[in-house]
Amino acid sequence: MKRKTMIAMCMLSAVTVMGSYSTVMAEEKTQTETAVENKAKDELKDGVYTADFDTDSNMFHVNEAKDGKGTLTVKDGKMTIHVSLVSKSIVNLFAGTAEDAQKEGAKVLEPTEDEVTYSDGYKETVNGFDIPVPALDEEFDVALLGKKGKWYDHKVSVSNPQPAEDSEETGGSAEGKTTEELKLEDGNYTVEVALEGGSGKATVESPAEMKISDGKAVATITWSSPNYDYMIVDGEKYEMVNTEGNSVFEIPVAAFDTALEVKADTVAMSEPHEIDYTLQFDSGSLKKAE
């Protein structure tokens, strides 16, 4: 009887040990799978994405025109997110704590000037920043410097990266195609160009003449009206290149197959007025000029 009891106890102990072992193995497997998933999630391919940018403060966040998102760039495995803020009140940022930001040799992040467009069409220039991202879906320290000269600590996180070409925010490829990517040789070309914006009455001649020199493209834009006296492209002002007939300008083309934002000033109204347009140059229509 004692022997049977001992055997039963041994079998029960063995079952208990095996059960515990199975539980440990299951837990280890779950932890391993989670680690692999997190690693895969963090290892984005080089490219441009849109991503959610969250903060711990309603005083420090992405501009409402950007719907809580920033532009995440991954290059050589390193991530940086560009965010447009609500105003120019934040002077500098620092990737770290406020204490470290004030140490000698600390490298603060300088602002860019970003133009944002709200749902009612109103435009405003605000400060933007390029912030290094150590990891996705994890909080990290970012300190900010206000106009009063005081540093403040904050926690931010970046999540939900989506390829920029699939994003509604970008409306297609954020970068378009450059002359280098298209392997265009220096020379004279013609290219189809589409104009959008304004009242819809103005047009530009298409195809347009284009010259590529040292890998940089310059297009000749001829308007359907003589009433444009200058254009603004990437913040630079370009004057007319002719004195008679419809307005003609020579402007740089940063990329093909994407809408390039430009402004054109018209004197047709009672007062000069800058009008927002976009120009899109079709790389598939490029032809060497005869």
C-alpha cells in the first residue's frame, strides 16, 4: 500500500513539474515572439513615412493642420521626424532632458519655417523641427525652450508609420522624381506641365521648354496673361524674363510627377495679389529639344 502511495506521489510530482516547465516555456516563447515583433516593427526600410507624433502636453503638439502627424525619414537605419508646431513660441528643442540641454556643448535643434494651411484655407507660418527618433512606440525625452528663455521637460512618442506614397496627407509621392533619379542628361527638353489653383481661368503653355544644366532643371513658364509680374518658388522670388506679351518666367523644377507649390503675383486686380498654384511636370513626356 505504501509503495502504491509513493508511486502515485511521484507521478503527481512529475506532472506538476512538467506543467510548470510547459508554463515557463510558453512564457519564454511569448516573450521571444514579442521581442521579434518589436524588433521588426522598429526596423523600417530607408524611406519617407507619415507617423503619429504624441506628446504629454496640450501646449506642445503638432499643428492641427497636420492632424497629429509628422514626416518620418529613415536613412541608414536612423529615424528623424519633422513636425510643424502650432506657432513660433517654441524657439528650440533638444533631444534629451532640460538639464542636459543647458550643459556646455549641448546641440539644440534649430527651427524651420513651415507654412501650414488650415481647413478654411487660411495659411500661417509656424516653427517646425527635425527630431531624432531613437525607437518607435516608446516614450523618449524632448526638452523645449520658450521665448522666456526657460527649458521644459517633455515626453514624446512616434508610432504608426505609413509609407508616404500611400498617405492621404501627401496625396502621392512626397518627393516626386529628381533629374538624378530619372538619369537625365544636361541639355534642352520639352515637357508637359499641368497647372492647378486660382480661379481656373489662367493657363500656362504646355509643353514647356526646359533646360537641364549640372543636373538642375529650369523650366520656362509662359502664362496666358501679361498680368503676372513675379513668381515665388521655394521662397525665392523670380521676375519676368520678357517685357512684352504674356508673362514669361524661368523657374527651377525640384521634382517631376508631383505637385510643386508656387505663387504668382497678378496686377489684374485693383491691388497686386499673390495667388497660390501648383505645377506638375510629367517626366513621361520629356523629349529632347530638336
